[in-house]
Amino acid sequence: MHILVTNDDGVTARGLLALAQAMRKIPGSQVSILAPHRNWSITGHVKTFDRPLRVWEVRLADGTRALASDGAPSDCVSLALLGLLEQPVDLVVSGINPNPNVGHDVTYSGTVTAAMEAVIAGVPAIAVSLDRRGQDEAQVDYGPAAEIARQISVWVLEHGLPPEVLLNVNVPALPAEALGRVRLTRLGKRIYRDQLVRRLDPAGRPYYWYGGEEPTGVPEEGTDIGALARGEVSVTPLQMDMTAQGAWHKLAGLEKLGQA
Amino acid sequence: MHILVTNDDGVTARGLLALAQAMRKIPGSQVSILAPHRNWSITGHVKTFDRPLRVWEVRLADGTRALASDGAPSDCVSLALLGLLEQPVDLVVSGINPNPNVGHDVTYSGTVTAAMEAVIAGVPAIAVSLDRRGQDEAQVDYGPAAEIARQISVWVLEHGLPPEVLLNVNVPALPAEALGRVRLTRLGKRIYRDQLVRRLDPAGRPYYWYGGEEPTGVPEEGTDIGALARGEVSVTPLQMDMTAQGAWHKLAGLEKLGQA
């Protein structure tokens, strides 16, 4: 079983190493790593057509051989699946992101959009993120989340996933013995608290930052946000078909337009 | 009614000008334009936190005052809605993209992700794309698509849209009298035909392009791709909630993991 590990934080991120090490424990697995050389958080689903992409070999902190690219996370997956890796890929695992990807985060997230790219190419995919709730990233233990990712990967390799569906996994940063159960969830309601911060450069011309506070969310039962609030592992199946079938009856009047 | 017009092709694109001109025809409308200064096609849903954003004034080909930014399409929408535009925005219209955005294109598309950003902020949004089927972009007539966009915008301003839903509109590049009816559709099956093209730089080091052919699609009845194939205007309601509710029963076994 050939598993591709990628992420959106850059190939040297601690979360990627923990994930790759966990994948290597799967009996019969062969693990390849192809990930961006820099951080691509909150960059969405990219396919880089306007410039060529480079790929080069790097060594991770434990000596593992990996490939880095100047492409986006979804580019790394696409390059791998289009033949940069000679052997066909059976599973793509993306992460471990050092922040949760819940609710509306999913279309922004490089971690999740890397998994989307795989699913579009017909390869099962799992995105894994950690809810570290203020813990220092340099100190946080990715081990329990990596172990959960390993178990979910084994399950997916055995059972497969429905077509066009990926798994979005969020794990609280708790010791293994304190982790709650695995819950199938739906996307919850994210509350963004961005504010526009206007500053002036030394020449007196304005520039703008997104400021404000970290997003929060509604910890409703049955949602990813609710599961994390209870210390549980959230597994949300996401489908690529975004058609709002339930909205059609409210929109029927649109079909009468254009008939002058 | 305050309408924000944006796009992913850059503020000077012909499609944006045609769209803005059509929006200005809506009685009582005030139209603002804030769009990227360069092309951001296939760049996904971006929020630029790692650098500040600039915004400056430009004039379009007809003398219209517009704002340009070095941010992504979704940044332009976010900047506008976070207060860069003083007056609250009632509708965001994105386009007119000079190529269709159908099937799996939607999560990649700057045109569509700009509309997603609006919907997340609670503002109704419409993405508009043209299927010009090999016609030269410099020659193609955006007028009929802009007129359809105007009619749909009037409808949306009057009736609203369900929460968390945007309209993804694709219009064949046909003369107004040859355009088929407006169809509510679901996302169809896109067939990507990318191939990896490996080249060597003058120093003999490899670099990679996405090559291959333009994507095609399955023109199934009821889908966006099917409607375009019949010369019809496709309106696909898209929902931001990507939860694959229908997949849950197949994934129930995942809830037993982690219980050693």
C-alpha cells in the first residue's frame, strides 16, 4: 500500500513528521512524502498553471527522505498522482495541521484542499488537524493524533471511501488516555472574528491586515466543533458535490428569467 | 442597493467591465468594484494573513472608477465587507469569467470562491462564467451573459437566497436570441486531462508544467455541463456545507476506532 503524506505547513513541520512516522507503522505500507517547502495555510484549492513547479529532495529531522516543492499542497498531490511518483498512490493523508479545520475552514484550508485534489483524482484521502487550544506548537504532542490517523488510514485502506468523499479529521491535543471517542460529525458553524486593520506606511500610504481575534464556533452536538469541545475525535465526511439540492424549490423562479 | 463587482481575472478584464455596466442598469443600484490587479485563476479560496494588502484606485476602459488590490478575489470581497467600503454590501457578483466553472472546477475557481467569501459573511453572491468554446476572448461578446447576470441579480435582490447558498451561473457564448432557457442544475462530472510535462532548465535540472488538454465533461441531463451543451444558461445553487450526510452509514465502523 503506497501512502502519500503531504501538508500545508511545509515539509519540515513537526506534524508532517509525526504523521509520516505513524503511516510507516502500517504493515505493508510504503510511504512517500511530497509537501510544500513553505507554509501555505488558508490558501485554498490551487492548481498552478502560470509557472513551472520545482521538486527537490530534502531530509526530515529523523533522516527520512522526502520531496519538497514550490507548489501549493494541492499541487503536491497533483504532481504525485500525475506520475511524479512512479508507483500508484493508494491513499493520501494530509497534515497534521497545528490548528483545527472545522466548519467553513474547509474550503480555505490547504490541508483539506490537498485531500480534495486526491479525491478528484479518484484516490481516497484524509485530512488531519490538531486542536491544540493555545498549547505551544513547538511543545505539543502530535503522537495521539498521529495514532488516530494511522487507525483511520488502516480502516480506509481496508474498506475504501465512497466516491467523491474525503475524511476531515480533527483531534483534540489531549494525551491518548484522555482522548474521547471517535465521532462521525457534520460541519459546524464557525464564527470568524476578523477585523480590518488599516496602517500607514512610512510614505503615508495605507495598507491593510486582517486582524481581530481567532475564530470561535458553535459547539453544537453532532458537529465537528461540538465533538472537539467534548474532547472527542471528529471525523467529518466531506463531499465534493456542493450542489444545494435542498435549495432548488426556493429558486424555481429563476427558470423563468431570460424569456423576454 | 449596493452591489460589489469582483472577479479573478484582474480588474481590467473585459468580463468585469461588462458585468459592472449591467449591474449599473439595475434601478436604484450603486455599484462598487474591488478586484485583483492581476489574474488569480485556479487559485482557490484564499485569505491572506501573511502579508498586508494594498488597495488603490484605477480607471476602467469606459472611465469607471474602480479599486484594485494585490489580494486574491476572496480577499477583495473580505476587505470590502470588513469595512473598506463604507456602505454595507447587499450583493456580490463575481465575473464574468472567460471560461466555464462547472463540476469540480468550483473549489479551484477564484470566481466562485469570491462568491463563497461573501456567503460566509452573510451576503448573497453570484458567480458568473462564460462558456466561449474556443472563441477568441478579445472578440467574444460578454453582453448576453451580463444581461442574464443582471436579471438574476434583480431576482436575488428581490427574493434573497437561502443561507449559505450561492449561485454559480454559466452562460454559453451565444447571441442573446440563440441562448437557451435558464436551467437550475446540479454540478456535473468534469473530466480533467492534465498531464505532467517534465523539462530541463539550461543547467539540466528538471521542472514541471501541467500540460495535456482542456478539461471536458459528461453532458448529463440536469447538470451544468449538460445545460451548456444544449446552449442553455446553467444556474447551480452551491451550498457551503460540504458534509457528506449520505456517506455516514458506510462509515459507521470508524466510530469504533481508538477504543483499545
